[in-house]
Amino acid sequence: MSDVLVGNVVLAAGLTMVTQAIQIGAYSARYAGILTGRIATAISLFSLLVVASRLASLFMVPALGALADSQANAAIDAHLTAVTPDALARFDRQMRIIIAANSVGVLLGAFLLPMFLVMFVRGIRAFERLGSVPRALGRLLDPRVIGSLLPELRIRAVSLTQFPLGAVPRSLLFANMVLFAVYSVGVVGSYYASVIDLHSRTTASGLSGLVNGIGTIAFSLFIDPTTAFIVDQTVRKERPRTDVLAMIFWLVVTAFIGTLIAQLILFPAAEYIAWVADHWPHAK
């Protein structure tokens, strides 16, 4: 196991877990907007947090690249045209650990949701007082403010009757599941493909968009507009607030399921990317 849990695996898994936790925590922004009556400000803070999580994930890429390079270089130095089965199996386990970190991150984000909600509510009010997002964020990072949030970190009893499934469109939940499945596997799958096909490894490592593009389409066409519409209906008193809480709950559930599905589609996605990389026009 020591040859699997190397430093770059631990780094990539840790960053992945934090990124997913932040994305899940961002769900609470919409409900914070309902509580404060500041929907537009809440959506702006939601977008800010999502962008921050995306930036955090960029630091994972060099760790993945180093892991892939070590396998490829070992094969090339041994004058092999492909990595050995043992090396590929070890790399597979490393990639699956990183994907499993997505699942852990979703659970962590779900546990932190009440704290994120309080932070968003306070952040919206701080922004109104200070008129500056950086100053409002600085206020939230005050040790006294952080200390006051700690009581929110406790296990809460949850009953499915609190979150009726019928309150949430099935298409939204399916799209969210697809989103988390493909985002969990996109970058990881491209580097996996670079190890499968050494001849086109550089091309393969740059093709994560082939997988992530599916998730982007799902988010833009189904997830973001539908969640915004549900929030708008709640603001207009056409839906109860509990429907938004149900939406957040089931989005978390489907996100977790999506990260589990990512384990199943990792190798097919890697082979798909490797096939595209191999058939991409190369200069002679």
C-alpha cells in the first residue's frame, strides 16, 4: 500500500475532497438568499464560491500529471511501448483513491451545510454593511466569527419525510448525478488515458474537456436554471421553503451517487479519451 499512497496521491485526494466539500456547501447560498431576501447577492456569492472551488481543483492537476509521468517515464526508460500490468494496476488504485475523495468531500460538505448557511447569511449582511466582497470575506475570516460557527458542527437527525422527493424535478436530480459523475472522472480519466496510450499521452492529458463537457452541458441546461426557478417560485410564495431544503437534500444525495458512479465509468472514460487521442490528427 505504501507504493500507492505516495505524496502526490495524498495531495490530489486532499484537494479533491476540499473542492467537493466547497461545492456542496455552495448549495446553501440559495436558501440563504431566501432567508435574507437578497437572492441576487446570494447567487453572486454562490458563483464566487463555485469559482473558488474550481481554482482549488487546478492545484490537483500537477499532482496527477506527476503520477502519470512517473508511470510513463518508467516504461519509456525500460524501452517498453506500454506500462506494465502491475504499474497500470497500481496507477488504477491511485486514481480510484482520488475519485473516492470526491465521495468523502460530498459527505463532508453535507455535514458542513448548516455552517455554510450561517456563513452565507452573515456574508450577505456583511456585504450590505461594508459594500465590498473582499471586506465581507475578511469579516467572515475573523477568528471570533469562525468560533461562533462551531456550534453548527453537530450531527443532526434527518428524516426523509422532511425532504419530499416529489418536490424536486426528476430531471434535475438525474442531471446532477451525471454532473458529479463526469466531473469526478474528467481530469482523472484524461491522465489515466495518458498512461494507457503512451504514444498520445500529451494529447490525452489535454482531453478532459471531452468528459467534463457533458457535465457542463448538464449544469447549464438543467441544473442551474431549474434550481434558480425553484428558488424564484419560493420567493413568490408559490412553493414552501421546505421545497428548497428538499432540493438541497436530494442534490447532495444525487451528488454522492454520482461520485460512486464515477468509479464505474473511470476505465471506460479513460479508454474513450485514449481512443480519441490516438485518432486525433498528428503532424507527420
